[in-house]
Amino acid sequence: MSYINELFSLQGKVAAVIGGSGVLGGEMAQALSEAGAKTAVMYGSSKDDAGERAKQIQDAGGTAMITKADVRDESSLRKAFKEINDQWGRIDILVNAPGVNSTTDLMEITEEEWYKILDINMKGVFLASRIAAEYMIDKGEGGSIINITSASSEIPLTRVFTYSISKAGIDTMTRYMAREWAPHNIRVNAIKPGFFPAQQNRDILDEERVESIMRHTPVKRFGRPEELSGTIVWLASEKAASFVTGAIVAVDGGFTAMSI
């Protein structure tokens, strides 16, 4: 095995990807599998999409399973993680990539919408991370938790108020968990994607919005899902990222570096 392959290899590891049935989560699940991890594609409602992603992983020579989990419900998450642990005997990597959005104007956001977005985007990360950490601590071999935040967590963007609040919470949660679980060799980091067209944000990508995004993105284009692969494998690797925890890594074409 070459030095690079050994550095980034995830052979013998088990990865759980919440939101693995989505465009970005699915691409990250694929990348972890191709680096050698057995990969659980966790889904909330898109069973067919999860099954298709698992099949793609298996067709590429990887090992995958699917499991349903409602991230708002601790008992549902506990059942899903138990299925993974029962199947493969460990959980080494957790990717928290659930996400819902809304374009509702600030003055028109209902309490129901507010709690739905916060529960899925933020509460789900809190619950899933604690449960996964329990398995990692019990195993005594550490692990890697990777949260997916957003460029909107740092720079206020119009038309995504509650989503931005939830992602700002994930930034803080990431740093806090990194500090709390470092003694157990559990690293907690986050990836901050810029604009990657996916189902949840297509409603806000009208012509005016796209022009504004391009003006504020130095590379002058949207991201491609596979451009998250290198970062996810790096952060998951206990060798390549052994001293990296509490980091929030921007993969945004320079969006958060742009001013005037």
C-alpha cells in the first residue's frame, strides 16, 4: 500500500451517514466507501434513494447497508445505530448531513416551521452525535464525527433565516463536542459547503439569486458534489487528520472569504 493510500485508508472502519440518501450526503457516503469504510446509508423518508446509493456503493465493490432513522426521535436513532453496530460490530465515523430549508420571509415564519427546521437540522445532530459517541467511547478506539454546516451560518443570507440559525448552532456544537470528547480520542469537525445545487435549495436559486451568488464566489461557479469527497475522507481518517478537531472547513469556492 502506498503512503498516500495508507494515510487516507478507512479499511476496517464503519461509517454512518445521516442524510446519505441525499445528493451531497450520498456523495460523501460513496467517498467513504471508496476509501474502504463499510457504510450505512441512513435515511428519513427516501428509502428508494438510500437503496439506490447503497447499490451504487456495492456495485463499486464496497460494503453498504441502509437503515431508517427519524433524527427528531432519539429512540429511532438508537434503533438505527444498534442495527449498524449489530451488523458490523462498531461505529467509527458519523457524518451528520440531514437538512431541510425554507424560503419563508422572516415575518411569516410559523412556529411549526421554525421547530421543524431546528429539530431536523440541529437537534438531530445533537442526538445522533451523542449516541454515536457512546459507541465510540464504549469501544475505546476513538472516532470521527463530521457535521455539515453552511456558508449561511457565518454570513447572514436572505430568505434562509431559520436554516441559517440552525447551521450557526451546528458550528458552536461542533466546537463544544470537540472539546468535550477529545479525552476519548473522538474528533469532531465540520464541513462548511458553499453553494451546491441540491433539491433543498433549488427553490431559492432564481436568476437574481444565482447572479448574486456568482458575484460573491471568487471561482465563479457552483460546487460539484464530488468536490466534498476529499475533505470528508481527510476528516474521517485517523491518520491524515489525527490532530484536527474543532475545525470548520470551508469548501465554498471562496464565498466566505469574499468581501468587497
